Amino acid sequence: MTLIDGKKIAAVIKQEIAQEVERMLAQGMKRPHLAAVLVGHDGGSETYVAAKVKACEECGFKSTLIRYEDTVSEDELLAAVDRLNSDPDVDGFIVQLPLPRHINAQRVTEAIDYRKDVDGFHPVNVGRLSLGLPCFRSATPQGILTLLEKSGIDTGGKHCVVLGRSNIVGKPVASMLMQKGTPGNCTVTVCHSATRNLKEITRQADIIIAALGSPGFVTADMVKDGAVIIDVGTTRVPADNARGWRLRGDVDFDNVAPKCSHITPVPGGVGPMTIVSLMQNTLLAGKKIIYQ
């Protein structure tokens, strides 16, 4: 069993990005600028945004954090999006999800200029992704593909089972893996809460991508020997430590890992790659490569 070290792979990619930024500056180009909008004080969101700001520093990017209380109105938030769309110094920006219930998150997402949508959530980017056209790819799915590629895992012709059909992970990663390319060329099955005979399906999988948000859902009897397991889950569960919680993935790691050829840990697997994929999108935005 080989542990896929997302932290190590992400660190190498961030160094490569930082070197590219230095080359850009030497050529007279401006430093890439990522802005993040954070609403409220959700613990997970605070952690994610702080990690993104730190990654910007490591990559040599300029970063701006715009904070609002969770009482902010939808109109105020849309006005902030409009200002970021119009700011020529901001190459890309994100509005951290989830948003308070009184705000229509889809409306906010659609208000973002797709040419600055480095999260890859705008319908234009989602549509172009499904067609195999150049676009900003959603960060977590792109991070998963990078993990597979950097780990030397051959995906061509393999059966990949995706557990979960979310717009953020399940649907886009399925679309990316079925397309021509490396990694890619998979036969993809997407399973969800209405799937019947789930264990029979997962036991046929060469690659399982678990993105359900259900701690320990994938058990050893669901996995065939030699399978590759990518665990996207990051649920906080109670723990006897200073924080009072720890992160647990969707896979019963201790019992599943011995059966696998490769597996990602939680934390330290997909999470760091999600952030570094956002950095890669920001670099592309700064270089104006995708959308001229």
C-alpha cells in the first residue's frame, strides 16, 4: 500500500508556481492577485481561507481578504462581487461557501465574471469543462486528477466509481475522468443515495473517489484488492484533544488501506491539492492564458 502524500505534492507545485511568478515579474508582468470574500465566522471557512491566504504568500501572489458579517445583505454582497469584477488589479477571486441562508449562493456565483472565476463554479466554466474546452477547472476535482498523475496511476481504461454527485466534486470529477487525456479515459460510474447494489458496484472499481461527507462510509468489504482510493471527505468528529474534534474521511482508513495499492489520508491528501489547484487557476488568470 502506497500513501498518496498530498501535502508533499502540493509543496512541490507551489514552488514551481513561485518560480513562474518570478519569471513573470522579470518580464515586466504584474504579480497575480487573488481576492477572497468571507462571510461570517464559520470555523471550516475560516480555516480554508486562512490556508488560501498562506498559499498565496508561498506562491508569490498578492492576496486580499474581504470580510463581512453574516448579516450582510445579498445586495451588498453582489455589489462587492461587481467591484471585484471591475477591478483591473484583481485577476481572480472567490466567494467562500457556504453562505448564510438568506443569500442565494447560485445568484452570487453567476454574478462572478467567469474570466475571474478561479473556483470554477460559474456555469460558463462548468459548461466548458463538460465539453472538454479550456476553462477554470473546479479546484478539488483538478487536485484529484493531479494526485493521480503525480502518483503515476494509470487511469486509461480503468473503472472509476465516484461516490457522490455534488456540483463541486462528484459531477465535475466524473466529467474530467471520462474525457480523453491523461489522467482520463476512465469508464466512470457515479453512485449516490438512490444507487442500488452499491457494494457490488464499488467492488468492481479500480479507482474509488469518495465524496459523500459521511465519515467511514467506505468499508473494507466494498473494496477489491489493489484498488486506488481517493478520500475527499473532511468531516469534523469529536476527539479527545485541545480542539475537541478531528477530521475524518469518508473511508474507514485503518481497515481499507491494507487492501489498496494507493490511498489518500485525511487530512493531508486531497485538501492541500484543492488549495494548490486554486493557486494554479490564479496563475492562469494572472497570465490571461484561458480567457484573453
